[in-house]
Amino acid sequence: MASWLAIIEGSALAAGVRDSLVLTAGLSAIHVVGFTLTMGGALLANLRLAGALFRDRSVPEIVAPALAVTRWGLGVSVLTGILLFAPRATAAGANATFRLKMALLLAAAVYQLALVRSVARSAPGARTMATGIGGLALWASLAATACAYILLE
């Protein structure tokens, strides 16, 4: 694994990002926008599933567009995240907080795009509410871990 990370870190792409403060800053800004879209869509969908928001609207009416925003945000975040990861691949790969962040990101994305989408199509009830609460917990854990990684890096 370490050899793959060293190859990534030694790539021309990584050097280009590492050597350009403007590029790094721009990618970081776009990464935050992607994260905001992801979190906003996920929060909206999960709060509706939990019954805490838009109770006068049907679950699919809120969750479907929220999931579309989540997908777009994930796409932006993953793309910019890869570019930001490349210049420091070995250090990030060795960082336990970063590894936890990636595990939570994968878990939250799969949960959101598979389970939430599936549950949103079913009749509202205790399962719907539990799914929303579970999603909120996953995304909050990811956000906390992402902040911890930035602060402790």
C-alpha cells in the first residue's frame, strides 16, 4: 500500500497541485462546496425521513431531489479530494483520522444512495424514521472526523 501511495505522491499531477498555491486553494474551495452540497442534500433527506422537516410533503418529493444534490456533491468532493490527496498521499494514508474519514465517507455514501433511496420509496413508519436518524448519525460522524483531520493534520 505504501508503495502505491508513494507512486501517487510522486506523480506529475501531485507535483502540479503541490507546487501551485492557487490551484491548491481553488481545489480546497471547490472541495468545500462539494462537501456542502453533499451534506445539505443528505441532511435534507435524512431530516425528512426522520420526520423532522417538511412533514406536509411526501417523502419521495423531498428525498429524490435531495439525493440528486448529494450525488453531485459527492462527485465534486471525490474528484477534488483525490487531487488534494495526491501531493500528501503517504502522510494521509498513514493518518488514522484520514482513514476513518474515508471509511465513514464510503459508509455514508452507500447508506445514502442505497438504503435511504430504497426506504424513501416505502411507506412511512418506524423504519423510515430509524433510517433518517441513522443517516444523520453517519453524516455527523463524517463531518466531525473531517474537521478533526483538518485540525490535527
